[in-house]
Amino acid sequence: MSPARLIDGKLAAAEFRARVRRGVDELVARGQAAPGLAVVLVGDDAASQVYVRNKDKAAHEAGFRVRTIRLPATTTQRDLLAGVAELNRDESVHGILVQLPLPRGLDESAVVAALDPGKDVDGLCARSVGALWSGGAGLVPCTPLGCMHLLERAGVALEGARAVVIGRSQLVGKPLAALLLARNATVTIAHSRTRDLPAVCREADVLIAAVGRPELVRGAWIRPGAAVIDVGINRLPDGRLAGDVAYAEALEVAGWLTPVPGGVGPMTIAMLLGNTLLAAARRALVPERELAPWRSETA
């Protein structure tokens, strides 16, 4: 069969971010303030520093008002929660992102729970999770939202499809399962204790790997013609980046495939911008359908 069609996350993210910028311009033209995004970075984790810089740059380019709050690793739980409470009260802030992971000794779940659900642009608080599973109007975690956008943009049929998600994290696996169910796919969540994982994967019309284990998914695990979304990004001992899927093998079997890098990664920041614009529109009582760049053109 022909090699898989690559799903270009860089191009999709660039197009989406341009739509967000148009949405911001429309919001401002209505006399509303530009979306305000506050990013809280605690400590000096190198990867987090890079992510935050990239988010800041993308948000500025989209016309947002961006505030980055850098706190030392010695910040106490009490002080961090007080800072979150202050941002919750700040009317100029529409979206709050607390960069994870937090330094040791800080309770991430307590910090997430303290966020105003209307400003929780990572979509991780309990109310957002409940809204996702019940079909409500909460904010959705950015990486799963990006995966769905890539599938829809590629024209992958989801209704009635058998979808397998490898990974059951709160950040990716579980919300992705909810989104796929909402599109009428039949969903299996696989994990480290799944029996005969290769056989489960071979049943999938849509296979999504989000486990953080380099090249776990081999070509022989993939049903010919399946859509394969690789969420993983792993640094190998030789310095190369690899996904959770054996790329060269998958390329010969899959129908669609996201590369690593350049697949899902760029979509995460794009969806963060979309969520922040959505939060700003809701706070301004602007009808979502009139400012909806986070929705795919085919949805």
C-alpha cells in the first residue's frame, strides 16, 4: 500500500493561530478588551522555561495581553494559592495557565482546583472535566483538542470508528476518550496493564499513542490504513526526538500519521490560544458562534 499521508501539525497550527488572531480583532472591534492570559511559572525547570517562552510569543502574536509571573522554586503552597486567587479576581485576566509540573513539595491538584473554571484554559479543574464528560460548556484540555482538530482537518471519519487511546492520563488520554465518544466513535482506553496490547491496537481505525515511551507502537501493531496520532515526544540517548510510535514502520502501514516533531506539539499552544479567546468571549457575553476559531471548519 502507499505510504501514510502525513498530518502537518505545523501548518494546521499556523492556520488556526491566524484564525484566533482574526477572532481577537473581531472581539476588539466590538469594543471589548483583547484576551488577557496570565502564565504562572514556578521554579527553573528548563523544559518549562522553553514552553512558557513559546506560549508568550504565540500569545503576543495573536494580539493577547500576556502576563508571565515567574516565582522561585521556594514559593510556598500558601503563596501560590494566594497568587491564583488574585488572578481569579482580576477582570483583565481571561485565562490562567499554571505551568506543570510544579516543584517538589507543591500540591498540583490543589492549585488546579483553586482555578476559576472560567479561566482554566488548560481545562483540568473538576468542573471542566465534568462538563467535558456531560457535554457541557467547559474548557477542554489543549492537547486532546489539538488531536481532534488534526483528525477532523485530515478528513478522518470518526462516527462509528473504532478508536484506541493508549494512555489514561488526566491531561491527554481520558479527555481524548471523551472527545472521541462525543463524535460517536467506539473507544477503548489501553494502558500499561492492558492484556495483549498489540492485538488491541490492531483493532483500531484510529490509534492514538500518549504514553511517553519511545517507539512503543510498532508497525505490526497498526491496522493497515488506520489513522495514527502520536502524542509522545521523547529525547533519545543520542539527542534525537522520537514519538511513541515507530515512525518509519508506521509510515508503511498507516493511512494517516502525525510526525514527531511537527505533529501534535504545535497544536497544543494553538489550542491554548483558542481556549483563551473562548474564555474572553464568554466573559464578554459575545455569542460563541460569532467568534469560534477553535472550531474546525468541518465540525
